[in-house]
Amino acid sequence: MSSDLRLGDDSGYEGDGPLLELDAVSKHFAQESGLFAGLQFEPDRFPPISMDPGTVQAVDDVSLEIQPGETLGLVGESGCGKSTLGRTILRLLEPTEGDIYFKGRNLADLGGEELRRMRSDMQMIFQDPQSSLDPRMKVGQIIEEPMRAHDMLDDEGREARAKELLEKVGLDPRHYNRHPHAFSGGQRQRINLARALSVDPDFVVCDEPVSALDVSIQAQVMNTMDELQAEFGLTYLFIAHDLSVIRYVSDRVAVMYLGHMVEVAEKEELFENPQHPYTKALLESIPVPDPRESGARGVLEGEVPSPQDPPSGCRFRTRCPRLIAPAAYDLTDEEWAHTRAFMRAVKRRTFEAMSADEMRREFFGGQPPGGEAGEIVTEAIDRIATDRGDAAVDEDDWDEASSLLLESFAERSICARERPAYRLESTVGSGEHFAACHLHR
Ligand SMILES: Nc1ncnc2c1ncn2[C@@H]1O[C@H](COP(=O)(O)OP(=O)(O)OP(=O)(O)O)[C@@H](O)[C@H]1O
């Protein structure tokens, strides 16, 4: 673990708790600016226009621990809040709510010299090695810059360290005086690594560090990062949207969806025994290399809702294939599956107008559910049936049928009413398995 590249006595972490702990951390942004951003039309008021800047709930109520020496992979679709979480941890963004503890200290309590030291302990590397390296600076200057900012070593010491780091990241120390444009993408990412390591951090947020690289280069850079982790005693938060990258680098994996953490488990456990429908859908959507096995597999239905107005309860529920039936109705699994599919089809208007009988056949095999649920389904069908007898079906009828179904079924599900959070036993791995899904209630 030790290296002569470790600086000073305060490097390393001797405590027995997590290196990093997030306690209910949120980061909300004021709505993106624009000429009409936030303008609301409210006909019942005078004047009928108001300004509600609104907020983007990029990260919402996230709790998480990262142990010393581990790599926690953070995965999720574009826009789910991964980068925002990484930046908030590093205090590049101020959290809206919640606490972040690093080495047992609340970052919000630190000031002056302590905060400065903590900042050098936590570094970040970014996706695009092209734009994060100043083209006017030489490689040596780039690597020495953070040391200079933190007043570490003298000129000679910095130069010696920069050259040693170049070698450690797999580059030639004689390239010290070159400019970054002379290097390939993979080499530039290695320069970034050397720069991040120059101040001897304990924790590095790696934000999509290999996403911009050719697949053939990705593994080489990830292997170097792995070697450096062992040598420097580093802890990584490794952000990626690519599950094969996550599988390659992680010890544990955290899955994010629309600002919430939906599942966290050891890597093997997460890949072999996923417990959240969103994780399952993500895993099933990994492209299969075998061309004989084609066709749609686990394609996620519908659009990701807006982080300005996220769904209540489980944020994935509007797209979830396992949405739980409201307890108020006595529905068989099959009846609920039909009702759910019909509700979604009406909401998304995925079918052409048809008669009531045709809808019953198409969505319910001719047999809608009985009881109160059946009455609601029948009312919705009648509202949009082409043979309903009065004026032609219009937009308002579709909207009303959709609202009736959503309010009666989706909004009454436990998935809409309560925020899920369950701790499960791991079956493949040994550690804790967190799944935010009411199927585990
Ligand atoms: N400064 C900001 N102001 C307003 N909204 C923001 C800001 N930064 C991020 N967002 C919004 O917060 C949400 C999360 O963005 P973030 O970049 O963290 O996601 P991500 O998972 O890292 O996505 P990607 O992989 O595309 O970078 C998005 O809806 C984004 O538009």
C-alpha cells in the first residue's frame, strides 16, 4: 500500500468507520434560466401570470457510505444526477440539504486550513481529457498545478514528483515538457490521473473517466487506475453509465434513478441477484454480443419524468413493470397486469380509437376485472369508445379516461404513497443489499 509518493503523515485513513458518509444529501437547482422559464399561466388569478422559478431535484435524499480502499461504481441513465452527486460530495456544489462526513468529520464544520487540506484529499477526474487540460500549459506544469495551489514541495520537489507520477501512470517522464495536444485520448486521461494524484489524495471521484475513450483503450486505463488504487491506498467513486465498465472496476455498485438511490449492493450480488425492477431493466438492456439473440429485451417503457416534478413515492413507478396493485381492490395478478397495461396505453395513447368491445378484447381478453376496479375500467373504456353513442371522442375524453385510471390505480398504489427503502440479505455477496422497492415490503 505504501509508496514514496505518499506525502506526509496525514495521508491515509486509520479510522474504522467509512471514509465517506452521506446522510440524506440533496442538491436542488433553481430551474434553468431562459426567457420564459418559470412563467406560469394561472387564469384564476390577477394578473394571470406568475413567476415560479421551480427547482430541479437533481439529487434527493441520498444516504450512502464508501469504505476506505473500495471502488463504488455509480451507474444510471444520463441526467439521473450522478455528476451532481459527485460534485456535491467534493463541495464543488453546496448541498441543499443533508450532511457529508469525510474521515468522520462533517465537511460543513470545516473551515480555513482544515478545509484546504480536506480539499486536497478529495480529487476529481472528468470524462473529457481534451477539455480539462489547458492546451497552453506543458504536461509538467499541468501536473504540478494542484501542488502549487496547495503549497506542496518546492520547485525541484514538484518537478521530481511530476516525473515520477508520469511514470506511475504509464507515460514517459521525458514528456514533461510536451503540450497535451501531442497525446492521445488515453494518454491525456493518464495525465489527468497524474495531476489528481499529485496532491496525494485519499479519495477520487472519477466522472465517466473512460467514456470518451476507444473500448480497446478503456481497459488499459482502468487497469492503471486499479494499480494506482493499490499503490496509493485510494478510494474511488467511479461514475459511469456503461454497465460493463461498472462491472469491470467496482467492488460495490450504487444505482441511481431520477435523483434517488434505488439499489446498492456488492458487485456480484447486484449483477447476479438484482432486486430493483429498474436495475433489472438496465441489466437486461446490455447489448448481447451474440447476433442470434436479437429482439427487444427489457426495453424501458416511457420517458424519464422531469426532475422538476418527480413522481411521489418510488420515482420509477411511472415506468415500472412491477407497479403494485392498490390494496383497496381485490385483483388477481392477471387482472392487475391487464389493468396496468390498459392504464399505461391510455395514458400514452398507444392505440387507435376502437369500440368498447374491441378494447375489452384487446386489453382484457374479453374479461375486465370485477368489483370496484371493474367499474372504473368500464367507465374509462366507455369514455373513449368509438361506439359510445354521443359526440366523437376528443382529447378531453382521453385525458379524463387517463386521469380516472391514474388516480384510481397508479396514485393509490403503495409505490405512489410511500418512499421505499429496504435492507435485504445478500444471497451472492456478503455485504448489505439496499433496494428501494416495495416488492420487498
Ligand atoms: N447547474 C444546474 N442547473 C440546473 N439544473 C442542473 C444543473 N446541473 C445539472 N442539472 C440537472 O440536474 C439533473 C442531473 O444532472 P447530472 O448532470 O447530475 O446527471 P448525470 O447522471 O451526471 O448525467 P450525465 O451522465 O448526462 O452527465 C439533470 O436534469 C440536469 O439537467
